Amino acid sequence: MRTIKRSRKNKVVVQYAVSPRGVPRAAALRSWAGQISAVTLRIVGEREGRELNARFRKRRKATNVLSFPYGSGSGDVILCHPVIAREARAQGKTLAAHYAHLVVHGILHLRGYDHEKKRDALRMERREVRILRRLGFPDPYAVKSPASR
């Protein structure tokens, strides 16, 4: 595991539990996390992603992002690189755009947003779209998968 030190600007730690080859650079990941109290972004492989999802969500497969809030907007965001890479290809998105979306999504979970109810999901999606637009990325919900084109 390789840990990248915290940014003085926004106290974000980036950890690579997989080879960082193909994963966005730590500086990009930190910029997408924005101004928050303290967060660790951990990029994991399929095995660790599956183990964490099974342990904390009782689901037997790896998911793209998991968030573990500690209060005041701080916490850990786990990003599963193989899942994210597969989804980006399937959805016709760049890897950077999909990572940016999932970092923002995970950070919003740390800040108390959720998508359990339709109204809450729409509120969270609108917030994601606004943040991503400011970061220079397209609306992740407007991108169509190649199969639906």
C-alpha cells in the first residue's frame, strides 16, 4: 500500500491499495474531493472491495464506492478501481470523469446526503451535477451506455 500525504489545502489523504497505474493522480483525486474537514480516499482492488462490501453492507460483490462518515463531513471513501474501470467503459465515460463523479458522490455521503428515497436521490444527483460542472465534467446521469445508443 502506498499512501500519499495529506494536502495542506484540504486535508485529503490518498491511499493506493492497488497499483496506481491507470488510476487518476492523487492531486486530481484531492481536487475532486473539494474543501472538507478530513478524508481518506482509498483506492482498492476487487478482493478488498468485495470484503468491505460484504462486511458493512452484507453484499457479496465489490461496489464502486463506499463511504464511512466520522462526523463533521470527515471520513473514508473507498473506491474500487476494477469496478470503476469496468463501469466507465460500459457507460462510455472517461475514467477520470467516472472517478470524479464517484469521489464527489462519496464525499456527499460523508456530508449526510443519501439516495434511499427518490426525493433525496434527486437532491443528491442535482448537487453532484452542479459540483461536477464546476470541475469541468459533464452530467454523469446524461451519459448513455453504448448498449442504449
